[in-house]
Amino acid sequence: MMDANLIHRALANPFRREILAWLKVPGEAFVRGPFDFCHGVPANAIHARSGLSQSTVSVHIAALIEAGLLVATRVGQWTFLSRNEDVIHAFAEQIRLHL
């Protein structure tokens, strides 16, 4: 279930939109490390690229996950993040039809 109000709130922050843009093309936005991008991008890679504190980045990531725009996948000790394309497309369609 998509909550448009949560999505609008999440997208109101420019850094959150930047995270979504980075995750759209992770091969261009992040250096490939000892992992591939099949599960997404490690949360620490987003932190490293941002230059912000880990706690600040975590708050922004949590807001995107709560809105349904990101999916977190645990693999061992790592948390990988990827865009939830189904929710993004449904939200864009809702905007197209109703605004």
C-alpha cells in the first residue's frame, strides 16, 4: 500500500532525492567494491558519498524506507539499499493522473 503523504514528505528533502538519484544508476554513482549491486548499494557507501554524519544519513534512509521508496535487504552483516521501482512508478502515475 502506497502512502502518498509519506512519499511527499520524504521527497521534500533534497538529500533524499539525491539518494534516490544515486541509486537509480549505482554503477555510476558508487565505486564497485567487494560486492556487486545485485542486492543494492551498501548503506555505508551512501554515508561515505554524502559526507554527512552516519546518524544523519540513517535518518534520511529511514524516512525513504518508511515511505516505501527504498527497500533494505540484509545480507550477512551488510544492509543493502535499492529503489522500490514499483512504488516510485505508482506514485508517479498517481501524480500524472490526479495533479
